[in-house]
Amino acid sequence: MVRSVLHVDMDAFYVSVELLRRPELRGRPVVVGGAGRRGVVAAASYEARRYGVYSAMPSAIARRRCPHAVFLHGDHALYSATSTQVSEIFNRFTPLVEPLSLDEAFLDVTGVRHLFGDARTIGERIRSQISDELSLSCSVGAAPNKFLAKLASVAAKPQVTASGVRPGEGVVVIEPGEEQAFLHPLAVGRIWGVGPVTLERLEAVGIHTVGDLAGADGALLASVLGARQATHLAALAVGHDDRPVEPERASRSISHESTFAHDLYDEEAIRQQIVRMADGVATRLRAGVLAARTITLKARYGDFTTITRSVTVAEPVSSAPDIMALVAPLLGQLHRERGVRLLGVVASKLGPPHRQLSFDDLDEVRHRDTDRAARAIDEVRSRFGTGAIGPASTLDAGGLNPVRQSADAWGPDDLRGPRRVEDRDETCETERRAEE
Amino acid sequence: MKFRCERDILADALVTASRAATSRTSTHPVLAGLRLDVSDDQLTLTGTDLELTIRLSVEVGMDTEGSAVVPARLVTDIVRALPAGTVTVETNSDDVIISAGRAQFAVRPFAVDDYPAQAGPDGEPVSIDAALLMSALRQVVRAASTDEARPVLTGVLISADEEGLWVVATDGYRLAVRNLGAAGLLTSGQSVLIPARALSELQRLLPAADHVSVRFGSRSAEFELGTTYLSTRLIDGDFPNYRNLLPSSHPNTLTIGREALLEALRRVRILAQDSRVVRLSLGGEVVELTVVAQDVGNASEAVDARYEGAEMVVGFNPDFLAAGADALDGDELTVELNDPGKPVVLRGVGDDDYLYLLMPVRV
């Protein structure tokens, strides 16, 4: 049976979520992430893209290209919550949802076509439900496999042109039999797995489009790319891809890491950052009803060498004090004099939070019940927000500042760093609002 | 020093004494050695790490009396590898020469004067039946801790009161208590705390003996079994008041075949890899044992049982539970429960002298 795979990609997701709460910025170039000295751009509005600002670009370059853009701090917690709402809409149609990131996912709707209609119908229903309920737009590619579906969603996207943003088709379907016609005109660099090196090699032998690739001699390809990659690319070039849509698997590790605006040398400052991350990791462990038997401390020095130190215990841990008890002895092994640029805490060997009770647990007075304390913290946060309670180490001039989920995912964050920088801008206000 | 001895007899003696020698020799390298003393056709071998000492004597053919301290591991390996038959050991000015058939080894010894002197016996000897002591140690030593961070729990308590002699160990998660009745090792009110490691070594020596002569001194305990002698320092410190841990009542009781439970545990724990928990679902004619290993699979087995009490699911470390069931005597055992967060008591049906208290795993 020919499969129906959808690739749903939210349009300028982070920016669109920000615009919902700051509608006055609509129509202006908006950049999320990169507000700090060492930041990178996490997302750019279509208006900003007209100035050549793209995600993953260092913020310094983005500022040069588009100095009048509004730079916003990322609010990962908000995007994550919104992403969950989007996933709930996907789940109305199929349980076979494979998230790729917060803003895109594959859906296998092969088995539910008789319930909801063909792939185009399902794609359009998903688009309209996301638009009606969340006021967000997305683009949907539908095809017999993941490779083509992803290419189709790109074709469905709004287009940035010199004169402005042209709306996209919204849903693009590649029907069985249309694969070649769709693929062959595309530049060969659009294929997954064709990086700069491969592209250079292909172009050296005159292969510029996917059509060129499909028509290329197998022996020639193998001599240029090696047998394995040649076979792989040749299959993609004719639109063949049999990878299944795999619903999210249980994660193997949970981690937080932070790059600092200024390298850290002070023992106490380092410890405070670790406490903050231990709290963040512990909170996410408990949210997933998990506990970890291995805790790893990661550090990157000013010279970019990275070290990791791990400790594994018999009894799994899921509270910040228990994680700190394991990490604290590792802190002494850091070479602080080299300057610490990045710190991270990783929890792995995850499992259910079983705990072998000991006779000490029977002694209510003597026993430090970190589990009960952790449950109380989770309860407070679920009612009053993440910033309502946290380790004292996360206290700074602005109040409690615990880790928000992957808040630092797009680079260092000067305003929350151990040393505040002076160049505050309007994003500061945004951040506070996000915390309220 | 020069003597002859059958290879197998010498090898066994070396292995036994070596168990007290230590490989952790940073401060006292000589403790990696065994002291050999020959006189009156007797070879006496001594191994010690200053906490545990094992000494034994074997008959040998003596040419010259004398003493030497030889590297324990090395000489044991050499003697075991020699051809069967008579082994000759002698010292010359520099080396200890070990030979058998046409094989010969010269081994650099330690200085005899560096070997620590052994204290003489301390206290009055008391005799106890070796089989009785053996049974108590088998049941109790397993519950002692191996975590040196809590030294008191690495010991086995032997104490006497008006109810008789008690042998007790706990690692903080489980507790094993055996009553030896009027065994008379101690007078009422006395107690000693003996390192479990020393008692594990004693367990290896006991099957060869009928009676054990025991001396408890203020700092050490000594056990004599014929020509074999074991002494150990005692542990300082107060053993936890374990009687407070024993539940005063138990509304729920499971009665189950001991071998059936052990068999089922042996099977399902194959899957209890990282999670290390087996769930017991109690409430009917059978007990359901379940192990769920994330990303691996699961296992379950129903075992016939009698249960009186409230329905509940309680989790255990399968190794701890099996160790308790294995320690009990009798064909059937009872598990006395309160709730899934409170300790349970395992007893052999018809055996009032032993109990095994175990904390559950919170699931």
C-alpha cells in the first residue's frame, strides 16, 4: 500500500508565538534569540529574513544585517507549551507522530484515510484547526514517504521576496507517480545528506539537479561518493525512502547546559550555576516520572576544550539535592583557572523512580526526605510558575531565577548570566513579562 | 629453614592463610606476605592485614627449623603450578627456594623482622558447636553491609540477654536476627561486634571442625578450630537498636512455598536489570511476581500461596528478597506486611529462631 506521510512545519514558529503576545510587533523584523553577546539566532520573522537574517546565524551578524530588528529573548517554556498544544491537534488524527523539534513533525496518516479523508484533506484540516485554535500558521507537505513530504512542505511555505512576503500554498501534495516530476528540477543540494563536500563532488562531475543525479551512471556515482552513499542518494533521487514514522521514544538522557557571557573563575559562581542546572534537570526528571543513576558534569573551558566527569550510583536520583550530592565532589576536579565558558549537568541511565527504602526512612525526624520536598516544589511550581520557588543559589537581583526548560538552548543569555551586562534593551521587559 | 610437604597440602594451607593477607600494601608492603615458621615437624602459616589474622599448622618433613615471609599471591601460584608430589622449601642467604621434580623457583622474601608480631590469646575460651555457629552465620552474615562508610553496619552483632544468644546483622535495608538459645558464648548483657568479613572467612573454615573454641577479648575475637586459628579486631561503636525496627503487629500475612518463591524469583529477576524491583501483587490465591524492564521487556509468574489481608502491590529488590527466602529453614515461609512503605518480616513456618526484616522498594 502506498503510504501517506505528512510533514507539518510551523511557519516562523518562535516568532509567531511571540507575536501573539506582542501584536504591536507584527510586520516588523523580529528575531528570537541572539539578544546576548554570544547568542545565535533561533528564529527570524519573514520580514527579518528579507534582510538575510536566518536561524543559527551569530547574533552579531544578524545585528549588522538588520540593525532595526527587534531582538527578543527566547522563551522556551512558552514555545514548548505551544508545541504541546500543536501535538494535541496532531494526535486527533493519528498516534503515529514523530516530532523532529518543537516546530515540525512527521505524521503517518496511511491508516486513518478512511476516517478523515485523503492526505490533502487531513493536511488542510490540521492547518485550519491550528489556525482556528492557536492562531498560528503552518505548512504541510504530503507524500508517500518522509523524504518527499519534507520537500513538499518547503514548497508549501510562504516565500520571501524582495518586494515582500508571498503566502504559500499551505498544503502541497506529491501524489504517487508525480515524484520524479517534483524532484528532478530541484537542486541536488536539497537532498538530505548532501552537505557541502558531497555537493562539490557532485557538481564536479556535472550533477546539479536531482534529475541529473537520478540519471547518473551508478559506477560513476560510486567512484565519486563511495558505494554506500551512492546507493543511498540514488534511491532518494528517484523518490524512494522507506523509513517509518517513529513516534517519540523515551529519552535516554536529560540535560541542561549554559554558555556564559563571561568565563567563570569563581568557585561559588560555578557552584551556583550547577545548583541551578541540577534543579532544572531534577524538575524535568520528575515531570517525566523518571530518575537517573548516572549524573555527568560537563564543562568547557575558555580554550574550548571540553571535559565530562560522571558518577553512577545504585539508587536512582530525581531531586536537586541528591543530584548535587553526586556532582559536588566532581566540581573539585575542574580547572577553574582556565576559565569556565560552559557548564552542563546530564542525567542518564534513566529509569522509573524506584527507591529502595531504608530503615532510616522510618525515622521521620532524622530522615531528610528529599522526595517529599521535591514533590512540594513541583506542586508549588505547577500552581504558581517555575519562578515561584527554587534553590537559594538561583537568587539574584531580579529574584529567583531557576532554569526554564532549555531556556539556554539558543546560546548564552547575558541578562541571566552571573555577571550582568549593561546594554539592556527592550527585551528585558519582555523577559520579565514572560516570567509573570 | 628447610622442609618438605605434599604439594596439595601445602597449596591448600597457602590458600587459606592468604585469605587474610592483603594486596592493599601501600603502607605495609610486608602484609602482602605470609609468614612461614617451621619447628618440630610443623609448618605454621600466618596471614594478616592487621584486622584479620588466619594461622594454621600442617605437618611437614623438617630438615632445618626457621622462619621466612614470602609473597602470598606469588608463592601460592607457584606451589599450585608445581608438579604433583613433594615440594621442598628452603631459605638460602638471599632467597626462598621452592622446588619440585625438576622445577625450581627462587623468590625474594620479605624481612622476617618486618612482619607484625601476633598478640597472644585474650580472654577465657568457650566452646561452641561448629554446625550451630555455621547455621547462624549462614543466615545472618548476608545481611551485613559492605559499605565502609558505615563501619558499624559492616559488623555482625553477637549479644546475650535472658532470652539467650543473638546473632544480628543489618545493612540499613534488611535485618537478619538469629537466636541461638543458651549457647553460652557470652554472659547476659555482653555483646561484641565482629566484622562480617572475618565471619565469612570463618564460615569457610567451619565445615572441617566439630567444635570451635572462642575467646572474646576487649579488642579482638579469636576462633580456634583444631590447628587453624582466626582472629579479628572488633568493631567499635553502637549497633543500631534493631528491636525498634521489628513491627509490633502485621495485619497482612502471606504464606508461600519457599522453593516455589525462590524458583520464580530466579526466573523473573533475569529481567530485573537496572530497575532492580520485583512487584508482588497480593490479594488472591496466587501471588503475581512482575518485573518490568524499560525498553527491554517484562516477566511475570504466578505462584500458589495463601494470603490473609488487604489487596496490595509491594515492590522488593529481588536479590534481597531471594537472600531472605534462601536464609530461612523449612518448606514454607510467611511474609508479614503492614503497608508497601513499611518493613516486612520473613519467617520460616515452624521456625521461631530466625527472622529476616526487609524494606520494600517504593514503586
